[in-house]
Amino acid sequence: MSPFDTPVDRSGTYSVKYDGRKAKFGTDDVLPLWVADMDLPAPECVTDALVIRAKHPVYGYTVYPDRFYDAIAHWMKHRHAWSLRKEAIVPIPGVVPALNFLVTALTEPGDAVLIQPPVYHPFFRLGKHHGRRLLENPLIYEAGEYRIDFDDFRVKAKEAKLFVLCSPHNPVGRVWKQEELEKMAAVCLEEGCLIVSDEVHADIVYPPHRHTPVAALSPDISDIAITLNAPSKTFNIAGLNTAYAIIENDSIRRRFETELKRYDLTMGNLFGIEALTASYECGEKWLEELLVYLRENIRFVTKFLAEHVPQIRPVTPEATYLMWLDCRGLGMDDEAMERFFVEKAKLGLNTGVSFGKEGSGFMRLNVGCPRATLEEAMRRLKGAMEEDV
Ligand SMILES: Cc1ncc(COP(=O)(O)O)c(C=O)c1O
């Protein structure tokens, strides 16, 4: 029995995943397997650090201590072989807000921003919200695997000011290989396109795959790259709204910091600071155990579907606790499929089309939960299939 097997009751904790069900699915009776946080407890050392801090009864304005920067730099060096300057680190309240501020700081209205759908849905808003044009370089799905269309990438990167890379990729679960990153970065260097690399899933990677921070590839690349990361996915602390950008290029970093100051977004969340430092300083063993557990969850779902619901074929994730399910074998259009999952199977997953039209026929399943939750989910799915026949 793993400590992750113990169910955690999240009711009454204002969680989006549970308390947001009615708004999202129109009903509270779905098993929630959608928004990307886990139904698993954070490392004990994180809880301990928060409890100790909570016992100090003054929760005033907070500075980012040296320890915050040291913890990030050490984690990057230790886990991702990336030696970075601590001065390059800029604290931010979240990866998604930072994506927006990068777009406004580094591009002008009418400029083009490049993304690779199917991709994390907030990337699509970067165009519409700021009057920028969105260019799409759709990933190619062939024989159960996703890859980059490099010819199309070059054409689009020529026109784009900013390329927003999702590395590892949500929702398709790819860990971009060093050669793939080098090839994209070389094009961006040649075409004068800045790279914003969202690496928030970088720590949830299954061996033998290995995450390479794109900015760590060479000094030339780090000069045009902005990396966004956080311990939020890794240690399940997304509700603490604490993330960071790594920007080696001084002039780009200053432009970004100026944008943050314009909105007075420079103050930290004191619990977020505690949790980030504690998790990076003492959460590694927990993370190793988590990776083993998540991998078993992925195996369980894969085996169950192959045996009982072969119409649904999962794309094997190389990273993330999100499984991208090819449901085209169900023979339903996207609306019917959503209704089938919610109304018949009573399961709350993200629809594939919410990640762009390339996601049509797919669903995204969050396996960051106790195995028993997935057993229940699979039982419901199988039952719904049998009923549907
Ligand atoms: C690729 C990606 N980026 C960013 C986020 C969220 O980041 P934050 O909560 O720091 O805004 C998520 C959450 O699912 C994600 O999958």
C-alpha cells in the first residue's frame, strides 16, 4: 500500500476540481478528473513548513528571501543540469499571468504569437485578449505519436514575434527531445522570434525520457528564451500561486519586470514562498515516489482500456499526470462524446476540443489521484459502454 492510496477528502476546501463541477459540467455528480491538480497530499515537509509559519500570527507583507532564489537555482542544477544565474529569476504569481505579461511586454498589438495545438487552452487567449495575432503550428499525430511539423514551424516562426512552447507538452504528454528543441530554437534564432517556454510540467517526467530546459541548450538560445516554471504541479501546491520566470537576457528581463511593476505585481505570497523553498529543499524523495505511483496509474488505465474499452486508445504520456485519450473509436461527435462522459459515465474530464480543433475526438484524463479513484472511473466507463450497446 502506498501513502498515495489513502483518499483525501477535498470537500469544503474550495477546490476548483470539486466545487467547480456544477459550473463546469452542469452537475455535481461526476467523478472529477479534469483540472490539473492532484487529489494527493503534498509532501509532509511542505505541510510542516506551512504549519510552522501559520503559527506565527502576523501575516504581513513579505519579501522574497535569498533562500527562495537559492532553492530554485539548486533545483534546476540538480534535477535539470541547468546552471543559471540567480539574478535571472523573477518571481511571478503564476505561469499563466506571466504568459500574458510577456505578451504585452514583448510584443505590440497586431504582432503574431505562435503556439502548437492541441495545447493548454490559456495559450489561445494570448492572441484575443491582447489584440495579437495567433499563429498555429499544429502537432502531427501519426501512429499514436505526436511530432512537430518543422516545415510549417519555420514558415510561422518567420512571421511570429513570440513562440510559446509547452515543454513538456500538455495535453499530449510529449517530452521534447534535445534535437527537437535545438531545431526549433535554431529556427527562432534565425528568424528573430523570442521563445517563451512553459516548463511547469518539467518535473513529472517518466524515465527514460528526460526534460531539457530549452534555455540550457546554449548561451545564444538562453539569450532569446524566457522560461516559466513553478513547483505547483510537481508538489501539488497550485493554490499557493507562486511561480517564477528565468530570463538570462538582461534587457528582456527588465522589460518584463517593468510590466509587472506597472500592475504592482511584485509582492510575494508568504505561504507560497514557504512552500516553494520547502518543496525544492526537501521534497525530492516524495517526488520520486510520486513518479512511480503515477506511472502505475497510467499503466492501470492503459491496461483497463485495452481489455475493456478498446475503442479508447490512450497516447502514452512521457510526462505529466494527464492522459490524452484518443476516443475517435467511440464514433461520436464532440458534443455527443462530452454528453456520454458526463451523463452516462458520470465522469468529469476535459474535452479535447478545449485544447484546439486538433483535439476533436479526444478527452484529457487526470490520473493524479489514488488508484481507487481510477478504478471507480474505469468501472463507470465500462458500465456506460455496456449500457450504450
Ligand atoms: C502547461 C501549463 N502551464 C501553466 C499551468 C498553470 O500555471 P499557473 O497555475 O502557475 O498559472 C498549467 C496548469 O495546468 C499548465 O498545464
